Amino acid sequence: MKKRLYDLMDWAAIEAIVYSEEPHPENILGPHKVRGGHLIHCFLPDAQNVHIKMKESGKCFPMEQADDAGVFAAIVPGKKAEAYTIIAKYEDGSEIEVEDPYLYTNIIGESDTEKFNQGIYYDVYKCMGAHPVAIDGILDEAEVRWDVTPETDKKKKKNTVYGVHFAVWAPNALRVSVVGDFNFWDGRRAQMCQIGDSGVYSLFIPNVQVGDIYKYEIKKRSGEAFLKMDPYGFQAEKRPRTASVIACLEGYKWKDSTWLKKRAGKDFKCEPVNIYEVHLGSWKKKDYEGTEPQKCEDEFFNYRDIAPQLASYVKDMGYTHVELMPIMEHPLDESWGYQVTGYFAATSRYGSPEDFMYFVDYMHQQGIGVIIDWVPAHFPRDAYALARFDGSCLYENPDPRRGAHPHWGTLIFDYGKPQVDNFLISNALFWKDKYHIDGIRMDAVASMLYLDYGKQGGEWLPNIYGGNENLEAIELFKKLSKEFHKDNDGAMLIAEESTAWPKVTSDIDDGGLGFDLKWNMGWMNDFTSYMQTDPLFRKGRHGTLLFSMVYAYSENFILVFSHDEVVHLKCSMIMKMPGDMEHKFANLRTAYGFMMAHPGKKLLFMGQEFAQLEEWNEKISLPWHEADMPAHSTFKNYVKALNKFYSKHPALYQSDFDEEGFEWISTMDADHSVISFIRRTLDDSEILLFVCNFTPVVYENFKVGVPFAGKYKEIFNSDSEEFGGTGHVNRRQKNSKKISWDGREDSITIELSPLGMCVFNVIKGEK
């Protein structure tokens, strides 16, 4: 090596590069100004001969080998650094020409990392992760165009360089590299540059393309190196493979602008919300033939294939929304998606990110909203994902009393860390921004609110005031609500919260958590328990049936019969019901009818609309052959009619969260297990009277108190023969009489069907 070149060598830095222990490789690699030109270093392990080729002039400059491991150096004359490529020859005679990644630095700056480290960079996904970019120019003069590929670039210039920019947060790493097929999975070849001392590493790698797979190789300070998938990766390999996949989320042409505008202009609290909860992998399997359930664990429909099938079914059945169990990437089918490894990646089980965009877009064009389950409460310990990401407890709290769920075997996010909060909030906003989803249903909120959730004494730490409230999680909810609702776009934030934590759905300015809706787990548990009781003994549990109205307006509730109720030996909904099959169907018709009449939005898990006999099994398709059996087909038609009855009558949804929309008529008739009540719109433009009989006894002349004199016309009856009932209905209009009953001055006499729910339209009489 020439003496001058030798004297310019920073041998300590070169050694750090060779041993891949340098968090700032840009300080040595790439061009650096020296007297008489620029000193250029490159690190190409196994190369035998290397040249620099100037792009503008075509001149070549030989590089001298500074280290046997593959460090080469040359001085290129010129006052200003110019674009160049590197030509390397290898022992086998092969030759490659590559761009130098270290020509393109400072793509994201310290202002970005400062916002991230403060926890206020809520669209950080726009620069973290892997983004295809186009770059014009080099170094500080480079113009970067994000999420651009050669196929989509409308501003292509002669010297535009295409590739992928990678960024990841790993503050406790000694070194971070990008590895993939494009560099032989060799962590020495694409060592990332830490931005200041932010802990964020970044690197632009030219010529890497959409579809390439990659991971981050992280080297701990102890010297151990390991591979991790990208926490901000937009796509991942299909399980059991675990690499991230480079994706571009900007190419899809959305056609749902009419839907989004309509959504933003409506208040969903006053609209019908009737949700069909779906597990995409088992709603219908790819090889399902309609005769017997097929056990086919790996044959999933693509998002594009399932969209028209599901949309057609949901529209026909009268649902307003679908709620998808988690579609974020996860390793284990049996977790149903609730153990997430790729929070920004739509699972590859069902296709690509663009395929999922198509799914949401298609649903919107068919007038169906899409809600997704979201899991910020915990994450799995899989070594390739978030757990001990940079060799330390980065995303999880390091104290297992705060950082682990012993009963789930999973880890808990460190909600007190700004970057972790930023990760979670930006993730929620990401699905709304990039995939146009209409709502997020947050899983296991109670486990986040309580520090002692699922823990025994000695397994948890109290907060600074000695209580069991997770103060950091509470602040996370409030920040999320503020950011999620900032655009007033009509998207919903829903909590699955199983305790009586106050003000879950109250505004944050009123001391609430800021959710829009909350699953009513209390109603579900009480009512399911009541319906499982033999009708002979229901009179002893009458209060259980009524209790939900004591707190019905304390939150904005959704009434749910979710997947949790039909797994783990709990039986399907139909098999929970007492009696023979005829009575089981009648009980379930009454149960669904009461659910639809009760204040609150609605949710039913797939398969329960046709009274699936067995528990749900994620490994096989729903038993659609059952849906074609006479009793089940008739029941499905009942649910369809009930759904459409709900959407047709504003009294059932306009005043869900206003006490003036509900009025008890009879609550004391425990001996007959009968209740009656009124649902109304706030302007009294529609008033409906409901009478529910939870016994298998027919009452031919049953008196019901009514709120005022008028005409009462039965418009729905769960016991109609068309729904599989006994046909004990009221075909003639009832005129009220001045006979006091149920504490009312007026009453009507009806035929009350066994195990039935009947609805009367109310027309007030003249005063």
C-alpha cells in the first residue's frame, strides 16, 4: 500500500468494520474528503480485485487492499464527491458491479429520531422498517423519494438510484446489519449506521427490490450475534418461515372514497352496528366441498378470493360490519392471531399486503365496515421477534413482575417507555391510514389496566401510589384515543374490557379512557348463564336477566357472543341451551331476539348464525353442510330476518346510549319468566314493545301493561312457523284497554308464545 494511503488509514476503525462492531460504519466506509480528493473505503469480503468506476466520466480507479478480510481503499481526485460504482472480481472469475450504500447517508435525520425518542412520532412507520426509495444525488445533496419503485417512479432521472431504506431501533446493540439473499445473509456486508446516539440504525441498500426477504443481524456487546425479523416490517414470510419481506404499500388504487366520506359524516353511535366476527382461516377452507368439514390446515383462501364470498354472505345476512380476529403476522395457527410477531404485517397466510387492501376495499364497496382485532396487551417470546430484541428487554419491561404474563407465557410491553408507546400508537394509526380499516377492537384491555391481572401475590409490583392500576397503560390509552380521533373520520376504537373499570368510553377530558365502544362482558356472562339454566329454575335467577340494565348506560356497550364463548369445552351456542333440540332452537331464537332488543350494538361469532353444533375449531372450515340442514337453514333465516329487522327499525339503535330510549314495563314476573319493555327513538317517531317468555309454556290470554292507550301491531315473533317455531303469534292488531296491569293504566291481551320473543309496533291513541 502506498505510504500516503497507509498514513490515512484509521486502523482501529477498520478493525471495527472487519469484526462488524462499529455502530457508525459511515465514518470509515464511503467517500471522505482528504487533501487532493476523497478517500473511499469499501468492505467486500472475499473480493480479490476492486475498482471504483465514476458514473459521470466512466473513469476507473484501482483500490488497494487495506486488510485481508476485504477492506479496500483508494483516493479519487476531485474537490467534490461524485457518484460511482464498485467493480469487484472474485477468485472464481466472477465480476459484479454494485452501488456503494455509504454514498447515500442522512436519509432520516436527528429531528425524526428526536420525535421518536420523545414518543410523539405517530406516523413513524413512514420511515421505520423497509421502504423502497428512489434517490437522486448523493450524500447531503441527495433527494429522496419514499415508497417509490422503478415501476411506479414518475420522476425518473438519468442517475436515479433505486433500492430500499432500512431503519430499526436497537439502542443496546453493538452493531446492526441488514441481511438477506441479496448479501448472502452475511452481517459484515450491510452494516447499518446509527443516527447520532438515538439508538435508531438506518441504511439505504441500492438495487434491493420489493419481494426480497431480509432480517436484522444484531450483535450484542458480549459479541453474540442473532437474527430478528423487522418490528416495522410490512410483510413476512408465510409460517413456519420467519423472515420479513420487502413490500411497497403505495401502489394500490383505492375505490372506497364514497364509503370513507359517508363514514366520516355519520355518528355510528346512532347507527346500526351489527358485527359478524370472523376468523378468516376457518370461515371457509379452500378445498371445502360443502358436504363434510375438510381438515386442511394449510389451504387458505387468498384475501381476494374470500372477499366476494364473505361480502355476499354478510350482505345477505344483514350484518353491517365484519370483525376480523387478528390478521397481523403470527407464528401459531392455534393462537388465532393473538400472539403477534409482526404488528405491521398482514399475515401472509392469506396473501400480500395489496391483497388485504383489496379485501378491505371490496368490503367497503359492498357497504360493509371492517374492524380488526389488535393486541397491544402482550407478545410472544419467539426468539426471532420482539422478545429481547437488541439483546436487552427493549419492548418488554425488564422486571418479570411488570414484563410477563405468567398464565399466558407471554411478555408485556413496557408502556412507560416513549418509544414503545410510539410503536403501539403508530401501529394502530397505521392500519387506519394504510388499510382504511373502520375500527380497532383492542384485545385484553383489563390485562393492561391492572398490574396484578392474572398474577398471584409476589408476582406483581404496585404503582408509585401503592395501587394495582397501570398508570402508564392508562396514559397510553388516552394518547391513542386523542391521535386516533384527531381526523374525525368516523373510525371506531373498541375495548374488550372485562371489569367494571369506570369511564372506559368516556371522553379523556372527562377523565375517561377515550374508547368509543366497549364489549359488555358482564351481560354476556350473566345472560349466557341464565339461558343455560333449565326453564323450570329460571324464575330463581330472574334478577340475572334484569341486572344488565342497572349499568347499561354507564358505558357505550356492544353486546357480544364472541369466539371466546364457543371454545375450550364451553360448547357451541346451540348446545349451551337446555332441553331437546326443538327446545334448544327455541331457546336460542329467544336469546338472539332479546340480544337484538337490548340496548347496545351487536356482535355474533361466525357459525353461530346457523347454530353450529360443535365448538369452533380453527383447523377446519365451518361446517357449512349443517347450514343446509332443515333446522339449521331455518334458524339461519331467522337470524337473517332478525338482523334486517334490527337495521330497519331506528328504535333499536338510534338511542342505544340514551336512557330515554328504553323503558321497563314488567320486571317482576319471575314466576312466568316473562319480561316486557319499550324501545323508542328520542323523538318518539318509532316505539316498539317487546315481550319475552323464557319458559316453554304457551299463555293464550296473557295481559301486558302498555305505556299508553293505542294500537299494538305484532311485527315480529321468534315463534313464527317460518322460523321453526310453533306458530303462536298474534295476527290481529291489539287495541289497548283501560285495564290496569303491570302498574300501567292500560293493557293488551296477547297470545304469548313459548320460549319466544314478540315485538309490537306502537301507535299512540288520541288523547
